[in-house]
Amino acid sequence: MAKETQNKKTMPSSTFMIEPPPTEAGPEPLYRVVYMIDINAKTPRQAAERVHMLMQDPESMPPVLDVLDSHGRRTRVDLSGV
């Protein structure tokens, strides 16, 4: 069973920031891929579980993802092909 991690301090959504990945030396650059979805649920855990199920469902539409490089540059990638 997945472990639930919860922050002790809840921050307002207006201060929510996603940091770029660290700079790493390697054969390929490191990217941070961000998947955002709004979903109704009774608890944060239930919301996470529902999204995880959607991500695995082959009938779900491919998502639009934001990809950050180590310099903080964002590229939006629409995998739906629309």
C-alpha cells in the first residue's frame, strides 16, 4: 500500500511553486514532468488514487503535460494530438 505523505503546514495555492529538477551530469538531461488534473474526492488520498487509476486507463485521453528543464524553462506538451 502506498505511503501517504502530508505536509505539516498547508500553503495557500497562490504560493504553490514547482521547482525545476537539479542539474545533473549524464548522457541525457533531467526533466521534471508535471501532470495536473482536477478531480472530485472525499479525501486527498482518494483523489490521488482516482488520478492514478485514470493515468493507467488505456481508454483515458492522453494528457497535456508541462515539462521543466534544469534551467526552469517550461515546455507544454499535448500528447492528445489535437
